[in-house]
Amino acid sequence: MKRIVRIAAAAGIAAVLVCAGCSKKEGEKAAGQQARVIELSYSVFFPPTHIQCIRAQEWADEIAKQSGGRVNITLYPSGTLSKAEQCYAGVVSGISDIGMSCFAYTRGRFPLLEGLDLPLGYPDGTTATRIANELALRYQPAELADTKLLYVHAHGPGILASKKPVRTLADVKGMKIRATGLSSKIVACLGGVPVAMSQGETYEALQKGVVEATLCPAETLKGWKQGEVISSVTNSREIGYTTAMFVVMNKNKWESLPADIQEIFTEVSRQWVGRHGQAWDEADQEGWDFIKGLHHEVIELSEEQKEAWKKAVEPIVEEYIAAAAEKGLPGKTFIEDIRKMLEQPQEKPGGKGTD
């Protein structure tokens, strides 16, 4: 009998040890899972000193903070991980987990969303950013189906900075104007001669008279010092175009994230829409202040000229609508929605309406 008791006791002790071992392993496994950090790469085409790259880093830092350190996002600025025109494809293929670049850098890849950039009279970056996000969410175009769209932001209106005053369309005729992509079409419609070149080449080209003007957001006048080599600015925001920029994540990577982490990404991205729009507006204001400090003339178009300039660029909008229709896309409705939103009292993302 005693022998049976001893055997039972030994078995019980063994069982306790086994259970303890299992509990220890399970605890170590749980601790390992809890300690495991989700590492993500983020390709950004802006240089590290640009305000939009700084905003991107702040976004990444906020996600790390709200996730309690469970997510770590490493930024690769200046296109070091993937060039601006290759950024979207790089996210799709997994070269980077997240990417920021411009829809316009891969013409034809985003046939519906290209309509965001058209010269429809955006008054500022906050408005352009708000409209871009609302329409991307409303239409959810198939052209974005191979990634997870986190948010969009867009710069303020392009204006005409020139070496001589431009008050009418007649003044633009034959003028050599720095422009690329969509802005080249705008220049041609206004009667000017578009000359393609990078922002980095524009200062010297204006200085030497290779070009007589540049079509650009006001922020470039200070950021690229171009305000030093022009004498006047024509406030042509009635035909203000923008450049919409995406922030997207690899679809498989997104789907692998825990639900609570996805919620953090969604909420922080929603908050950052307004911050990016505000950053564009602040940069534009610095550009305006810079040229005013240089005592350059700022020209406001007459009501008659405003209508003339708007009519001059309308063929660009019509061309987009026709091209979208050929692809079976609702380009006409898309443009109508933008124009309706531009007519409404403007509301800053995450803020209250303004007059």
C-alpha cells in the first residue's frame, strides 16, 4: 500500500513539474509575442529637411507612441529606398511597406485620381488636401485596390512668378515659362511656351533668362530661393492646380497587422490629413512673405481676366473627362464633385468651417 502511495505521489510531482514547465514555456512564448516589434519601412521622396518629410516622421513617431512601442517605422527620405516615380510600385511589390509620392509621377497609372490635380481653382493646400481625401474615400477607385490607402495630401495653388509683370493673357503669349507635366499643359493653354526643368535648375534658368517665369506653388519662392530672381507674382489661383500625394501601405502587410494596430494607423492618419494641409499653407505663406520682403509686385487679376484665364484652361479639364469616359470612369462626375466642394464654405480637416 505504501508503495502505491509513493508511486502516486511521484506521479503527482512529475505532473506538477510538467505543468510548471508548460506554463513557463507558454509564459515565455506570450512574453516573446508581446515583445515582438512590428518593423516597417517607409519610402518618402522628400528630403529629410522638407516640412512634409518632417510631418511623415511625426506621423510614424505618433503611431509608435500610441501602439506602446509595438510598431517601429523607419523612414527612407530623398527616394533612397525607391525613386518618386517608382514608389507606388515599390509598395505593391514590397520594396517598402509604406510609401509617399505623387499620383502624377506615374501618368496613366491613376486615371481617375489625376483629376485632383487639374486647374480648378484650389485656394490653398488645406482645401486641396481635404477634397483629395474625401473623394478618394468616396470613389475608392480600383486603381488603388492593390494597396491600402492611408491618406492623401496636396499642395496649395500654382501661381505665376515672372521677371516682368503679367496682368493679362496677352502678357503671357510667347513667354518662356518653366513647367512640367500638367503645368506644361496649363502654360500652353495660356499661350506661353513651356520649358521643362527640375526645381533645382529653375533658379539659374530664371537668373540667366533661359526662362522668363515659372508656374509653381508659392512655397518654392522661398524654399528654392526663386523669389530672388523674379520681380513680380501674378496671383492666378482662379486656375490654381495642385499635386495630390498618396500615403499607401503594402496590402499584405496591412492585412497582417492586428486589428487594434490597424485602428491606430487609421486614427493617426485621419489626424495627419489636417497637419499636412496646414504645413503646405504655412510653407506657401512663408513664400508670399519672402517675396513681399523683397518688395516684389503682387498682381491680382481683374474679374475679366479671371474668367479669361479659367476659360483658357478648360480644354485640359475636358480632355481629362473624355479620357476618363473612354476608360469607363466617372471623370465628369468626379470633376463636378470637386467644383461643388470648392464652392462650399471651406472646412479645415478636423476643424471648424471658415468663411
